[in-house]
Amino acid sequence: MSRAFARRFEVATTGRDQMLDVTRQVREVVQASGIRDGLVCVFVAHSTAALSVSEYEPGLVQDIRITAERLAAEHADYAHNRLNADDNAHSHLRSLVIGPSVTVPLVDGALTLGTWQRIVLLDFDTHPRTRTLWVQVLGE
Ligand code: ZN
């Protein structure tokens, strides 16, 4: 019989294109669920952060900053900043390109990530934040 289990956790970030490995926290929720086969959806509930899957090593942690700047340059003329007296249009735009969630198959109690794949949180905002991530496990 199929079940659903959801839990959230929080991550303190520095913002400014920070990439953080959240695989361990996701695995802890999967373990707590007792579900062994199904799908694991991880979702970040903020519009200036994103989730993806990546190798996680110091080179890529630096390179994401250059790549983010190419995706949406920080110092450009954005309607979001003008209309809302805000400074983070580039943060929103970087996040929406990458997206707020990842889904990973769960097989025999294990996430089917490749050897070098980690679930990574990207925080593009302009200042430190506390981010809420949801994990929902569906299966049996
Ligand atoms: Zn904004």
C-alpha cells in the first residue's frame, strides 16, 4: 500500500550564490519515513533559492558564482527592482531558471543518485537567510 511522508528542515545560508550539499538531511527524512521504494521530492519554499543535483566540490562551489552572473547579471536594469524598491531581481531570475525542486527515485531504501551526484541548495539572495526545505517521500 502506498504512503506519503513529509517533513521540513531549515538551512542557514550566506546568500550570494552559495551552494550547499543537503543530501545528508534528505537521507535522514527518507530514513525516518520508513518508505523504501518510491519517489523523493525535495522542494525549497523561497523565490530566491533553487535546488538541483551536482557534483559538490570546491571548484564548482566557486564556478556557480560565475555561472549565476552569466545567467542574470547582478547590475542590470530590472523592473522588479524599480517597481518594488528591491535589489534582488537577479536572485529571483537565477532561481527561476534552475527551479525549486528535484525528484529522485528511491529504490531498496536508497536514493538512486550517481556516484558524484549530491542534492544541492543554491541561495542567490543578497544577504544571509534561513531557508525552509520540504521533503516528501511517496511510495511503500
Ligand atoms: Zn525581490
